Amino acid sequence: MREKHTRGALLGLLAGALALTVHLSWSANDPAPAPAAAPAKAAEGGKAAPQPGSVQLRAARTTADHSKFKELQQDFKSGPEVTKACLSCHTEAAKQVHKTKHWTWEFLNPDNGQKLGKKHVINNFCTAVPSNYAFCTACHVGYGWKDANYDFKSETNVDCLVCHDTTGDYKKLPGLAGHPAYKQMEFPPKSGRQVPAVDLQEVAQKVGATSRATCGACHFLGGGGDAVKHGDLDTSLKNPKRYLDVHMDANGLNFSCGTCHATKGHNIPGSRYTPTGKDDGGTHMRGKVDESNPATCQSCHGGKPHKGKQNGMITDKLNEHTEKIACQTCHIPQYARGNKPTKMSWDWSTAGKLKDGKPFTVKDSAGHESYATIKGNFTYESDVVPDYMWLNGKVKYTLLGDPVNPNGVTEINHYYGSAEDGKSRIWPVKIFRGKQPYDLETKSLLVPHTAAEYGVKDDAAFWQNFKWDAALKAGAEAAGQPFGGKFDFVKTEMTWPITHMVAPKEDALTCTQCHSRSGRLQKVEGIYMPGRDGKPWLDWIGWLAALGTLAGVIFHGGLRIYLANRKAG
Amino acid sequence: MSGNSTKIYVFKVFERIWHWSQAALIIFLLLTGFEIHGAYANFGFKTAVIYHTTAAWTLVGLWVFAIFWHLTTGEWRQYIPTLQKVDAMIKYYLTGIFTNAPHPFRATRLRKHNPLQRLAYLAVMLAIGPLIWFTGWFYLFYGSWADWGMDKYLSLEWVAFFHTVAAFMMLVFLIAHLYLTTAGHTPTSHIKAMITGWEEVDAEEPAAPAK
């Protein structure tokens, strides 16, 4: 190992010397979020391994040193000022961003006409955006969205830096309506912790391509914290090792999010609102117009991805499996595999308890919040075995005004799919279970007003006063919903297809993990699986016949021996 | 044992090789097959599938040889069914065998199987065999059903069902067959014959069993 490292370091130095302008972080231990490290620094890591050509090419591809641009050599006072400078060269960028979900937080599902997007969806994590704009829009690719009257036409309100930062210093704080800290401030409020002012000039001069760190700044932290929401996206993917994600492996293929979510004109493909349940389109070819989702496994690996080294019979069999089984099912054996437990349940109904008149938190044995006055009860899990279901890409949400099921479980989103429709594959999913407020009269989910703008005293905000009535009233008003004042809590489930944290092939599921009586796909219907299925009555008859025959011949033989012995005796 | 016995050469070299390799393959196929069926765990599903498939193709090859051999040598006639003396055989197994009565059937080179054997082996070859081969074939080529345009008419569930039915039938046959090998002139004469080719038989034609 030591020899390997030394050789790796030497190669690293050599590569660094050759590619003078290459900025790569090669150290898996580097806590900085993926970005820029000078070549010399890369060698310090001591773990530099020979890099695949693709990694060097990508880093060496840029032809512009933004620190040399006069437009960026100014003392920016705010984000929009930086954007103005960006747009002076990248004239179309803001117009492109304006058309995306990242900007509008709105998406019209072409399959069923449902209006989705963060603006409209109610989930069972922090639930909903309306009435909480200034807080939630810390993850909006824009500045200043603090109420329902936001100007979606403004080009300078587009936030370029949140996606194109390479320093890791640019952080949008919840409560500031999408702005970073322009001056040093206490954050979270009353925490005593100080957040320094961001150096906008520095950040602007070091912009670059998006990275796992920039996408992850929101997508790793969805649901209010690291690893909370997705289960297959968390900060362990900033610099993952090979076992965690074979493509994003920081010392290997080192994919960024954009490698798969190959983006044209800022419109990022690959979405849970219209997922690709089954991609039969084959690999994407250069020069060939292909509007299908480039983020599927098949868009690179094709429909028969398993190749030869092992038994050819098994190779063929595995390639037949791709007809019905999503790649993810075998190749993501668990989610939350990066030592970051993901939230599995969230019970809002217990929120609001006070100890000595004050909010409090309780930690579980692993040190994670299992109760918080502001949010209720949680459970977490690591290395979670997914649930599995047929998925054809069609989704229906339970939106504001849609009826809930007060006596059972309400599906926040329902994924369609079946063995018969020819469009589905069996996918791994995370099922997140919640309990959240609904209106007893309209039987609709409610939007709680939880968070206020930074520094604003807001009696209706649940996180300030812990009063459901006021919070739900304010939320309903902001969401434009009637609210009679009577509410209760309903059980909800939200389904999240698992598609990241792809393990190396040697860690894929073995056949027996599904092909057995109590395997992983035990609950998946509509398909006959050898080893799992059969007709119990046939087995009964078969084994009885075999045992009966055995008993018959034992009796027959025993009688022969007995009679022969008696005769001999 | 009885002194009045003689030996005749019943099973030729090919037949013996065929029989024992077939026996080994069928037992191995039962072992791996029931693992694939989920009845127990031994090799692991993947290995069981590889072994099962390999053994199945080997058995197919063996059968091709065996069919060719039977046709060219005329030995296929050994399996022409007859009801003659079937009642005597059944009676022998039910009573005579316990009283050391003479075996009602005397094997010769031209009639090496007793009438019950003929029926049983014919059933294995014409019922269990085809059932297992056809279902096994479709099972193996499950991935090609769509290409053959047959995916509308077949379901893996029923293909597997009949494959399993045939497997149980084969298992029942195997148990009965193993035991009945001891029911010859002496308990070991059938087994010895299948190994050496020479079968020990009664010296004279057996008397007709008492009615």
C-alpha cells in the first residue's frame, strides 16, 4: 500500500506539473467541498492516484480565468450586483435559468396536468413553502424571494454563484430570502455562532463548473439537514470513496452531478416529477439528436450492460434482468451508505412541547435529534435496505385541497407501475413516513407557517411561538386555502426513488438476495421469481408423494428382511 | 442363495455408461433444481443455476447419443409396452417376494426389462422426460420468448409449475427405482448387472405363479 501511495503521489506531482492550470482536489480527506486546490496542494494529500483521462480533460477544459476579467474586479455589495456583472458577458444565462424548475419552483406534469414544484407540493418533511419563503428560498437559485409577490422576471435576481462557486465559501442562509451573509451575522439567530461575511469578489473571480459540492449545497441537505431527505444524497458524496459511489469516486471516475445530469442551457435533466421508469432508448450517441433523459444508467451503459468475464450464461441472464429490474435495484444494495443516517420518519403531532416554558431537543443513542420542540419526533437509519416497487415514471401527488385518508395512510406522492404495463421496472425506493396537520373540515393537508424571515419577530411562526392554531392559520392564508380552525394529524408516506450511491459491481446484490423465499423482492407482485415463488399445494403434494413412496418402499423392504430373517431363524 | 441360478449378459457397455451418467446427472439436477425452487439452500442460487443448466445440457447431449444408439441397435424395442405378465409382476411384488417365490420374469438379452419396468421406463421417457425437457427448454430461453413471439402464450409461472411437477415425478420414480433394484433374483443381482453387465437369473423359466 505504502509503495502504491508513493507512486501515486509522484504521478500526482507529475500530472500537476503538466497541467499547470488544472485545479483539482485529489485528496479524499480534504474536508473542503470538492473545489479548487492548487496542484501542489493536491500532492500534499499524499493519496493522489493516477487519474482517468476524463477527469483531467474536464478540469483542463476551461479557457477563461475569471479573476482576469475587469467586470469581476469590483467590490460587490450584493449578489444581484455579481449577477449583473455575469450577465454582461453571459447575456442569455438568466433567461435560460428563468425557464427552469430551479427558478420557478413550478412544474406542470404533462402526464396529468398537476402543478408541482416546490411552490405547490406539500411534503412530509418541512411540509411546504408558502408562508415560509424567506427561509425556504435559501435553496432558490435567486435573490429576494420572501413572499408571494416575487418578481420572477428580474434577471439580476438570478443567483449564479450558488451553482458556480468553487470556493465553498458562498452560503445562502435560511431566513435571508436567498441571500448569503453580506456582513458578519449571528446564525442561527440567538445561537451565539457567527457567520462571516462572504467575499463576493473572491467567489465571483473563482467561478467554475458546477460540482458535487454546489449541487449538494441544497440537494444533500434537503429536508432540513444533512442526509435527511433523499437517503441517497448527502455530504458523504462530496468526496466519496469508490465503495460509496463508483462513478463519483473522488479518486477514480470523479463524476460531478452534471456528468450524468448532462445539462444544456441551464435546464437540468433528470427529475423525480417525471422519472424515467424504463429507458429502452439505448446509449446516447454524439451527433445524434436525443431528447431522452441523459441521466439514466442506460444512456451510457445501454440495455445489455453486463459483459463477459464471468460465466456467459450468467452474463446473459443478468442482461435479461434489465427488462424488468432497474439497474439501481441490484447496484444500490443500501442507501445512506456514507455514515450519514437519513431520516425515516417525522411526527409533527408531538411538536410544540416545552420544558420549563422553553423549547428543547432530545438526542438518540447515536447523537441525532430524536425530538425537537420545533419539529416533533424523528427516526434515523443508516445503510437502509430499500423498499422495492414497480415504477413506470408516472406520479400523482396529494396536493393542497386533495382529500387525505384520515383513517389510514395518505400518499404524498403515488408512483404508478406494474408488471403488466411494459413500461415499468422494479425500483428501489425510500419510503418516508410522516404525521402532519390536516384540516378536519376540508380533509386537506395544511401548510404550517413555521419559519419567519431572519430577525423578524413573528407570533404566528410555529418555530417562534409553538402555537399550531396561529401557524396553520397563517399558512393557510399564504397558501390561499380556507381554514376553519379545526385540525388533526394524518399519517403520510412519501416515496423517493433511489438512484445515487451506486456501489461497485462486486458489491451488487447476489442472486440469492432476491431469489429466495424471504428475499428483498418478497412483496413485489406480478412476476414469477424462481426461488421465491411456487404453488405451496404443489409442493405439499410433491413432497407427500415422495415421502409416501419412501415410506412404501421402507415398509416393503422391512417386511422382506423380517420375513427372510424369520425363515432363516 | 438358491443354487439354481445362471448369469446372462444383459447390459452392454454403452447402456451402462448411459445409465450411470444419467443417474448421476438426474440426482444432481434434482439437488440443484430444488435449490432453485427455493426448497433448501446449499450451493447458493447463482451456482445452483449454473450447475443445473450445465447438467441439463449435458443430459441433453447424453440423450441424443442414447436415442441414436437405441435406434441404430434396435434396442428401442426393449421399451415396447406389454401387459403380459404385468399382473404376475404386481402379484410378485405384493406377495411372492416375501415368500422367496421365483421371480416371474426371466431377463434375456432380447427382453432385459420385466413388463413393469417396460411400462415405468416408457412412462419416464414419454411423460416425465418430455415434460421436463419442454418446460426446461422454455425456462432456459425465457429471455427469448419475446423474440419468438411466444411471450403472449407462455407464463413463467406455469412453465415453472410443470417443470416442478415433472421434477417431483422424477423424484418419486427415483425412490421407487432405487428400491426395486433390490427386488431381482437376489437383492443385488440387478445392481451387479447394471455395473458388470451380467445379470444373475433363475436357471429355468419360472413356473407360472399359483393362481
